[in-house]
Amino acid sequence: MNDDRKKSVAVLEGGWSSEHEVSLMGSGQIAAALTDAGYDVRRIYVRRDLRQLIDDLTPAPDVVYNALHGPYGEDGCLQGVLECLGIPYSHSGVMASAMAMNKPMAKLLFEKAGIPCAPHLIVTRDEYLGGEVMELPYVLKPLNEGSSVGVTIVRVDTDKPGADHDIWTHGSRLMIERFVAGRELTVSVIGDRALGVTELRPYEGFYDYEAKYTEGKTEHLVPAPVHPEIYAKAMDYALRAHKALGCRGVSRSDFIYDDQDGELGQLFILELNTQPGMTPLSLVPEQATHVGISFGELVSWMVENAACDG
């Protein structure tokens, strides 16, 4: 900091998306680390009440650390409020946040940037229930969710969700993506630097919500034991994706690496997360530690690089 006054930071936590608990898993340690780093920290529990949020942000802090996840906190909505209030905030701005959360738009921009994506379709509920829309196997994904919420792998006809399946609670349209068998890789980007590649090996199933946030469900291999060319390509693609969406701060890109026929295989980007988790099992802090950046240094960097896009 440039003066002796402690910079005030409001850590926003909670929210009302399906990732409410993910936010609360990380916000406490974010606030503690920032306090230890010398910031004047206050935690604000965010409800679906804009008037209350504005009151809670009065007097305005120097910076907002946005620890929300999912719709309304990560998709440009909250970022727009903070832009109107003129309060610098962590992570990406309105446009980048909105585009990253909208899977079809993000895929379009990834492809324009030369990053391979698995083939996909967007279908309505009626179209999906009305007949065969893509050859099996495939993956069903809500259009605007994170943390693998609602993701369903359909390998055989009996896996297909019916009209009363929970997946339709996430909207009347879904993305259907060709299923790619392979290894799950992830790359964190901070500023203009890719930190490293982690391979994620769930002990059962795929890297879903439970595998992400339950201790002992997934093995993290840092650095990922893949061919050096694939390692470099994953780092390059993650940085390209970060730039293609106009992200700032920290992002994390997830990939599937199909090496079923051996090295060198095919690498596909799955999605980019503009507000990666900061829980004890999260991947960005793990990769940062691997390259010598402590958790306190990481969240302090986020505060010092907070901004408004306007």
C-alpha cells in the first residue's frame, strides 16, 4: 500500500445461488488472510436484497473482494452494481464475467481464439424430451452454472433425464456436449501469467460438485504428469482463454485431455471460471503455493489489482 492508512476491504459472501455453500467455505479464510496482511476487513453476507447490500457497503470500502459464486455473484450482475457504486472489486468485470458464465458464448470466443472445444448443441427441454438430439454418449450442462452444478453424463438411454429431473430446475435450455473420455486438467491464470497444470483424479465418477468440495474424493497431481507439449499447450490455452474473454485478476480454465490412443492426445477446453474457489481444497491456492505464492500473497494481490471497468 502507498500510505500508512489501512486499506478497507469488504468481503462479500453467501449469495443465493446453488453455490452459496462454496462461497462460505472460502470467505472466512479470505477475510482472515487479508486481516493478517494488514487490511481493515469487514465481511458482508449477501442476500437477495439490493437495498440492504448498498446499506452494508456504506460507507464505501476501498475495495470489494467478491467471494460469491454462481449466478448473480459471478455472472456480471453484482459487478454491475459495484460499477454503479464506483467501488473497485476483485476478479473480472461485467462483460467478461457474463460471457464466461454463458457457456455457449464462451465456447464461441474460445473457438475464435483457436482453442479446441468439444462439439455441442443448445436444446430446449421440449426438443430434448421429444427425441434423439445427439449420439450417445454426451454431457448435459446448464447454460449458466458453475462448480459442475447440474452436469449429467448420459452414456446409455437409461441415463437420460426425464421431464421431472432436477436438471430442468436450472433452466428450460441446456447444452449438450459430446462426451470426451480422458484426463481432467486445470490451469490457473493470475494477471498475465499461467501458474501451472494440475491433473484431477476422482477416486470414483467424474470431477463433480461432491468431488470438488469433499476431502478425500479426488487426487490432485501438481504438476500434472502429462507430456511436456500438452503441459505447455494447456498453459497457452488457459492464458488465451483468459484474454479472449477479457478477464482480469484470477481465472481458472478446465480441460479434458483425451490420450486414449496415447501421447500426444487431444486437449479440449471445458470452461473458464472467473471466480475460482478459495476453499481448503481449491485449485488456484494450491497452484499458487506450488510456484511460491502464499495464500495471503494471493488474496492481497487480488485486492491490490481490484478495479472498476468504467
